[in-house]
Amino acid sequence: MLSGVRVLAEKRIELTKEAWKTCTDKPSARLMVTLEEALSGDVIVIVGEEDFAPSSMVMKLVSKWPTEIIDFDSDGYSYVLKVRKL
Amino acid sequence: MDCGIVKLDFPELERGVTYLDSAASSLKPRSVIEAMKSFMEYRYANVHRGVYTISMEASRAYEGAHEVVARFINARSWDEVIFVRNTTEAIQLLALTLAYNKVVGEGSEVIVTEADHHSNMLPWVRVARMVGAKVRLVPVNDYGVPRWELLEEIVSERTKVIAFSHASNVTGYVSDARRIARIAHSVGALVAVDGAQSVPHMRFDVRELEVDFAAFSGHKMLGPTGIGVLWGRRDVMESLEPPLGGGGTVKRVRLGLDGVTVEWDDLPWRFESGTPPIVEAVGLAEAIRYLERVGMENVEMHERKLTAYTLRRLEELGDRIRVLGPRDASLKLGIVSFNVDNIDPSMVGLWLDQHGIAVRTGLHCAHILHDKLGAPNGSVRASFYIYNCLEDVDKLGYSVEELLKTVGR
């Protein structure tokens, strides 16, 4: 990589029942840490389920960080939300 | 007790957080922080090993902390108080001690409950497996309350120990320790109370409760992490050999024709192996003095008021909120666990964090209880202490209400 050039990263978070594996592995904590640690320009792809992490709730949560929603796709049960850290 | 005044003693609250996670760990008042700081700056030395002035002062402070704890729980004497790292370690030490001394042995039984924190359950399960004993569980009802009415059918002459969480860390329910102790003693069994969630929040009198052992942590009662207490009845503890040997536990070790022989030290030192938590003991003693100034009756009354108010606020939010445990605040201490329909507890926790509220989410080291309550992904737990006021509960209520409005039906 050239010095001083940063490759924008795409980070993926699953807010689904399947992603919830153990009592110490909390998807919400991963979401929070990812939003905290993402650098300006990074894209975060959130794959969620409405009966685990409702999209309306997640969008409001994500808006607490400097982000913009760049895509949202839903079949009513699961969804994919793409946000960019500003 | 004026919680608004109490709040001023807790510097962490200056960050503006609404702290509802005291069942996990409490905040620390300035007096505790200052006592530890001052001790480390001017009076610190290792205890019991030095013949110099500072070491003797440190020893006096450390031994004095045993006296403060003994007074707080109304123990018969200070040497019934053993300092360990935390409640978990206290119960482990007790379980190992009783197994090592064959109090719990092959064919015997230990009784725990389905509601217990893992720290009370797992040490006994493991010790039982190690020695060929059996663990029997008191089942819970639909509210997660141990069905103590079955105890008389479960105990037998094989029962050697009944160990239980005095107050549930999930539902807040307080079990009737004295009644359990009397049933245990009727068959010659010992009673061990996990007081992690009760000792910090109510008057806890080991003699009045008629129990044999109690375990609790300093960090849940305004003290520092790294110190916990195992209290044991002197007449029982005196006859027991410690499972952990080492520095500070012996009067004399000799090499004779039969090999190494050990003369164990008096109580409590024989159970406090290695350099103990000296600074932490000073902090715990100061924390207890703070609680004594407030008065444990006031602590309990205040928390029951907060609990009753929380239950009412959550009930007002409708059937999308499910509270785990009894709805009657008079049966509980300051813990209310709940779930929001179709939302993972940890997501609710993140939501509340973004509204300035700190709660704990997950299974709270009580997996079996959550399974029994039909909440295998855990719950959201709000837990209170003396620095919480009714407006903290209101803030929780408003934030959950806003969540319900956001996600809609």
C-alpha cells in the first residue's frame, strides 16, 4: 500500500438470531464497537432480522454516530442496511 | 435518605450517566476512593510479615477491616471473616474445603436451586462430580422463584449442604434463609448463602438468619474489586483444613521422618493464602462505614420503593414488555429484569446506552433460570442502589416507551 493512502473498508455486522452464539457474544456490542472504530468513509453493512433488531430501531441507533444511510433493502423479515461513516 | 444528596458522593455520576447496573458492580463514593488512595500513599506495606512500624500499621488496618465486616453481618467474632477475591472465589473455596475435608463425599448430596447464579451452582456441581456426590436442584415456578415448599421432600440424611442465592440476581426475589436453614439443620446439613445480591442491599445478620456460611463481594457494596468475603461459623471452620496451602496459612512447617508436616495457622489466616487484598480491605471497610451511615434499613426501603415504581412504569407500557420474576416489590430487592417483545435484550441495552442509561443485558450467569423463564436469549436488567432516584426510573421508562414508538407494532 502506498504511504498515506488508506483503502476504505467495508465492515459487515449480523444482527440476527444465528449470530447470537454465546452469552458473551453480543451483536449489539459488535455494532457499537464497529461504529466507534470505523473511519470516515468506511461502509458498514448491517444484516438484520426484524424480530431480533428492528430496522427502525437500528436506523435510529446508527444515526447517533456521524453516518449516512446509503442503501436499505428489506423483505419484511430480514434486511440489509448500508451506512457510511462520515 | 435523600438519594439526591447521596448522588453527590459518587463522582462517576458527574458524567451524567443513569447507572442502573449495580447488581453487576456498584459505583464508588469519594470516601472509599480517598481511603484507598491515602492508604497506598502513606501507610502501605505487606501485612503480618514485617517487624517495622508501617507493616504493623498496615496489619492493624487489614485486621481492622475484618472487624468492620464482622460487625456489619453480626458475626460472633472477627476471625470468622475470610477475605478472598470475590463471591465466586468464596463459594469455590468453601466447596473445595468441604470436599477436601470429606464433609461432602461419595454418596452425599448437595442442594442448589434452578434460580442460582452460576457462581453458586457450578462450584457445587464440580465438587460433587469430583467426589462422587450428587447435586439436587430445587425447581423454580413460573416466576423463577425457587419452590422452597418442596425442600422438605428433597432433603434427606444424605444432604450435607444447601447452597442458594439469597437474592436472585435476575428476579431480585429474596429467599427465606432462616426457614431454609432450619430445614437443613433438621437433617444435619450445613447452609451456605450466596449473599452477593443481598448483603449490599439489606440488613444481613448471620446469627438471625441461622446460616453456617455466607459469601459476598466488596465491589457490589460500594467497595473495590478484588475483595470478597467468605464468612463461616467459627466452630465449623476451626475443624477444617484449608484446601489451598502456602504463604500465610501455617504456623510451622517441619521436615521429619514422615516427610513434611504442617501446623495450620489460626482462623482466618489458614484460609487466606498468599499476600491478601490489603488495600482492597481498607476500601471495603470504608464502604461499609458509608453504608452504616446511611443505614441498611434505609437502603432496603429506598430500593423497594424504586423497584415498585419500576414495575408500575413498565406495566404502563403494555403487553410488549415482559417482566421476569414476581410483580410484588415486597418480595424483591432492587432488581427488575424485563424483555421487549421481539427485540434482542442486548439491542435494548444498546438503545438505552444511547439514551444515557447503563443496564446489563444477557443471561446474567443464570442460564438455567432464563431457559426456565422462556427467555433463552436473556433479559434486560435494571438494578438499583442508594444513588438512584425515581427520576432515574422515569428516564428508563421514557426511553423504553420511545423504543416502542420507534419500532411500532
